[in-house]
Amino acid sequence: MNQNINEEKKVINIIDSEGKSEEVEVIFSFRFTDLNKKYVVYTKNEQDANENTTIYISEIQEQPNGIPNLIGVATDEEWTRIKNLLRDISKLDAENL
């Protein structure tokens, strides 16, 4: 059975530390309420040697001017929780195929 899923892609512009702007595709965002932190998972649609799409994860910090700032994940604890979340999502996706 073929399904035609028409999902609208969400594209945002990020600006790197050198001031260069780049369009990236948002995969999803989430929040750890106990840490009061928001994160975004995005891709530049790059593929590694095994043809897996590379994803990036950043913390979203709201700035006083209303423009969000993306920063790196701060702690090993956060990384562990994020990896566990991604594993759980991947398992759910595999079960629903």
C-alpha cells in the first residue's frame, strides 16, 4: 500500500558564529519541562558515508529582542536524555511502518 503524505517542511535560517546565514529544515522541537529548556532537531540534508541524513540538535534560548538563539547542548546529562528520546522516537517509527 502506497501512502502519499503531504507534509509541509518547516525551514528556518540560522546564522553561524561567522555571521553566515544558512537555511535548515526543522525536523521537530521539544522541551524538557524539568530543565525549563527547549531544543530543536534540524538537518542541512547532508548525508554521511552510509547515506544516513545528518541531524543537529541545539538548545533554543529566547533573547530579549524576541529572536531565538541556538546554542550547543550544555551537559552530558542533557545529551543522554536527548539520545534516549531520539531512540524512543525511532523505535515508535519502526513499529508503525
